[in-house]
Amino acid sequence: MAIEEVKTSRTFASRRVSSPKILKTVKMVRPSVDYTKNVPSPEKAKRQYHALYFHAAERADLLLEQHLPHEVVHHSGSLQEGKLTFELPVGTLNIEVDSCLKRIKVCRLVSEIFISRNVDVPPELTTAHSTKELAMHVLQLIENCIVSPHAELHKHVQARRSSLPAKMLKFIASPRDICRAANLTQYGWKFLKATNIRAHKLQERLQQRIASIREELNGLPIATLAFSVPTNLRLKSKARMIDYMLTPRHAFHGTNSAILDSIAKWGLLGPGDTNPMTGLAIPKRLGSTYGPGIYVTTEVHLANTYSNWDEEELLFLDPAERAPGKIRKRVVICAVVLGRAARVTLADGFREKLNLFPGAHSHVANNGQQYVLPKEQVLPLYIADFDWVPESVQQKKAYVEYAESLVCPPAEGDVDRLGRWWRPD
């Protein structure tokens, strides 16, 4: 009986579906609008996918940058590019990733301390479920390399990696820390990345120059050296005062982006120097107001006014990388050694002079914002990329007012009032 009822209900259901009236009703409610015309084209769908992908990758790169261990000297590349480079105390870690498949392809540690080798990536770090998780895996690999036993076994070799003394190297911070101290974000500037351009031969040149200045300073009386150091160091030993004057400082140099490759290879060149790429002497520019030499500044915003991004190269950047802002700047971060620095003003008339003030190793102008040094006392460290993304109109106005107030030459009486020899009191 139950079987017959089931069959009857199935038959009735089949008859009900096949009823002409029902079919007619179904045809009447069938949509007449073609919804397929609202479906994006394959090209548009691809663009939308890439926009979402690059947005996620950009956030992952930001996460990676914010959580880098302090042992990382500097880094370059991004998850979007698929290649990342991290300079660690034990060497350079190169990581290749596939952001689309969210996996780590290659991890290699290159070092002068031990034989370069591929780093074994643990299976749990090979693949990720999201770009954010991929960034976390990269951070885990960095931490694994930092605590590598090689870092402990070869400390004595590591101390000889660079031609610069270890005492000087500790003053060379990472570009991220340097730019953070420069107060970029207050006026809407964003640090994008930095490329290491520190050349071995330029390090050797700086070390030789420091040795030469040290020998010269050792021949001066303590009373003379005291004019170039802060008040709290005047009661210290002569060696302490000399160490202070020869301690490297961070400074910025703004220039044309097209010659950055030359700077990375040959260093910063001043008027009268021969350009190794052209064989011609570099002409004297209007900017040689405070004497001959290389002009650098402690204000990154002042360096930005002299720098520019190569527009042709900017056009070839990925649209997602160009999107945040229209103003891009590239600035050279340098390590400089002042020695005895003389305070100069416009009244001193150094524009036409060929030498620095007698007894000085550098000039300081604009209330300590600008340094003028021989090229031997300047070591280019990084090329830093910045992007201007102001959050409000007020922030734009504040930056314009601040930039206009940067260049304020000392008054004629400042040398008599403050003294010829500059010291950062």
C-alpha cells in the first residue's frame, strides 16, 4: 500500500510539472532581461582581480616592514616583485616568493663568513593560505637565520667583514630607522624602500680620510679642540673629543634620479671633479654658496626639494605601485664625518673660493642644517624612495610652510655671537 502511494505521488508530481498551464506560467516568469550584459569582460575581471591582489600584497609588504627584527641592517624588494633581500649580521638573505600561489620558492644566504648556501625552508613555511600569512613565513625565515649557529661561531670573522671599524658601523642605522627619525610621516611622506649602495672602495677611502684627520687633530692642543665639541665633553680626554668629531653622522643628498647609478659606483662628486662616465669636469653650480665640496643636509625635506624621480622610469612602474601618490622622490642617505666644522655665512663669500676655511675639515650653514664636505668624507649608504600622500589639505599647507622655512641663512653677526667653530650643543 505504501509503495502504491509513493508511485501515485510521483506520477502526480510528474504530471503536475508537465502540465501545459504550469509550463506557460514558468515561461511567463522567465526574466526577459539579459543579465549577462552586466558580467565584466575578461579584461575587466582580470584588472579587478589584480587590483585586489596588489592591495593585499601591499598590506602584506607593510606588515613585513613593520615587524622586521632590529638585526636587519636594511632590506629591498617586495612580495609584489617576488624577490626580497635582507642584509643580516651573518650575510645577505635572498628570498624568492610566488605571491599568486602564496609559496616560498628559493631562500639563499650569501655571506663572506661561511660558504653561501640554500636555506632549507621548513614544510610548514613553504606554502601559505594568504599573502599576510606568506609575510609571516618570511619573517620566520629571517628569525631562523638570525639565530643561526654561524652567527656565534664566526663572530671574530664577522668583525672583519667591513673595512669600517666595528665602532663606526654601530652608528650606521637601517634606512627605515633613519627615515623614521627624520619625521617623514608628520607631513605626509611615506618611506617606500631603500637600496644598499655602500661600496667597499668608498669605505676604504673614508677610513683613510678619518686616519688622516685623526693624525692632524692629535697635533692640536685640547683648548683648540674644545671649541668643536659640546660643553659636556670639554672636560673629557683628548681622545674622547677626537672620537666625537670623527663619529659618522647621517645626512641626506637630493639630486637628479638619472645619475644615481653613477653615485652608487663612484660616490658623490663635486665641482671640478672629473665625471668618470663622460671624462668631463663637473661644472660649478649656483648652489656652491658656502664653499667647495659636497652639499648634504640633516633635513630630509630639504633634500627632497633638490631631488626628483626619473619620470620615464615612473611610467614603467606597476599601476598599483604608482597609485598612492603622484609625487615621488629619491634621496641618497649618506654617512658623513665632519672633523672640525666651521660655521659660515653668506658674508664670508665662499662662493668663489676654492678651499675651505683655514683649519676646517667641513663647513656648516643654515643653522646646522647643511654640511659642505670634501667627497672623501662622504659615504653613500642607501638610495631611499619616498612617496607623498598627504591625508588632508591642512597637512599639505603645513608641509609647504615648513619647506619654505627650512632655508634660513645665518645672520652676519652669528659668527661673532656663536663662534666660528660649529658644535651641536
